[in-house]
Amino acid sequence: MKTAIICPNYPPSRKEGGISHFTQLLARQLVEIGEQLVIVTNDEYMGDEECPSMEIVVVPGPWNSRAARTVTDILSARSVDLVNLQYSPSMYSASFKYAWRAAARQFPLVTSFHTLWGGGSINYLFALQLLSASRAVLATNTEIVYLLEKYLPIFLKKTRRIPIGSNICPSSKSQHNVEVEYRLREGA
């Protein structure tokens, strides 16, 4: 299976933090269990990670509607089977979000929510669209699960919690690692 992970600040990057490191650990874990990966990131990526099972594709900024179309073209050209979008409202511009709404319909989508919403009505609408369009939802913290339980319980059936932290272990096939593979493959 070929999975694409979209993370504008995939490390090493000029701007990295918890989301970028979570994504890197997830990517390494998926490669270890045999996934072929396409990582789509922005032009602040400063690495040259070499892994035969992982291709890193840089999309120059700004990440606007044109970048969303470029990302879609990249995913189509590489015939990906599944797209995992790393999401926090501040990671993407409004024009990227509008363009991504249409683009995402072309691919089975799993969204990793690092923050559910905030910062304006477009973020509420986009979060709802992502929740609806996603085959599976990965909640990276208890706040996301709480908000879904309280306001949007309909999405809990397809939500799994994979917290940010050192819990993704790229060096062994623990039960947790098997669950990560299952969740991404089955959209559970």
C-alpha cells in the first residue's frame, strides 16, 4: 500500500514542533511495517532523508490554493492508496483549505487532528468537512476526543487516539504498532 502523509513542517524543517515530530515517528513506523510512503512538505524542509520506502516531495510556499492543486497532482501522479493529512488550523491558509475540500474527494483520507478548531468560522467548517470526508480520524490528544464526545459524537466510531509523544516506537512491532497499521489500512 502506498500512503501519502501531508505535513508542511516535516523535519528537519525551519519550523518544527510536536506535529512534525509526531509525523516523523509515524512515518518511520509505517515504513518499518512495510508501507511505501510519500511525504509532502513545504520548502522549509532541510533534510535529505534517504529511505527506499519513503519519498519526500517538497511543494514550495506559500501553501495556498495553487499549492493544494500541486499536492493533488503529486498524489495522483504517485498513485497513492491513502492520504493522511496532519491537521491543525494554523498549518494551512484559508485558500489552501478551500481548495483542499475538493481535492480530498479524490483519495481515501485519514486526518490526524492535532487541534480540532479555532481561529475563525472557516476552521469550524473545514474541521467538519475533514471529519465527514475522512475514512478514519486520529486524535492526537484528549482535547480532541473530549470535543468530539461533547459536540460531534457521530464521528467517534471512526476516531482512534494516537497521542503525540514517544509512544510511536519505530524499532519494534509491538501491539500498538500493529494497531497503527490496522487503523490506517482499515480506516477504523
